[in-house]
Amino acid sequence: MRFMQGRYGMDQFGRFIAAAALFCALLSMFLRHNLFYWIALALIAYSYFRMFSRNISKRYAENVAFQKQWNKFMGKFNKQKNLWSQRRYYHIYTCPGCRQKIRIPKGKGKIEVRCPKCGETFIRKS
Ligand SMILES: [Zn+2]
């Protein structure tokens, strides 16, 4: 307990680094590649360095920056996932006039699509 006093400890970024280290360690085992072994070791060393660091404000700032990136990544990922689930029922066309994405239900045959943004019409098979 006393050892950890005034030291930073674990946070989301630290857990992410530890998970990445584990992933690299597994990769090095499966691929029998030393590179991933050294990356795993470096990541573990870095996560310990952060845990025992006394520069708490700097580590805190790192974690905030990480969370920002992580949320951005997850937002993009969820958007992509959403798009994929919509592709089962909809075609997504891009307006030739203004690049606006337009969602059209599938299975309606040849239809005229009117862009809601710029008013351009074009024929597409749905
Ligand atoms: Zn348009």
C-alpha cells in the first residue's frame, strides 16, 4: 500500500496497454516471431512505468487523450456496424450531384431516386 502511495496506478489506458501486450505475447507464440515478443515486453514495461509513475497529472492527461481516441474509434466502428446492418435491407447510393448518401429500400426494381439535398434525380436498380 505504502509503495503505491503517490503513484499513479491503473487506468483505462493502462488496461488497454496490458491487453495489447497480452495480444502481442499470444501472437508471438502462434507466429513464433520474436518481434511480437519484444513488443509485448516493451508494452508491459511501459504499463508498469505508468502504474508506478509519480507524474500523476501527465499520466492522467495521457488517459484522457487515450479515451478521446478510443471513443472516436468506437464511434466510427459502431457507425460502420450500423451501415452494415442497414445494407441487408437498404441500398446506399451516393448522389452524383452532391455526394450525399441516400438510403433506398431493397427489392423495388428500377426506381428514380431524387436527392433530398440538391434535387438531382437518377435511375438506380434497387
Ligand atoms: Zn444531391
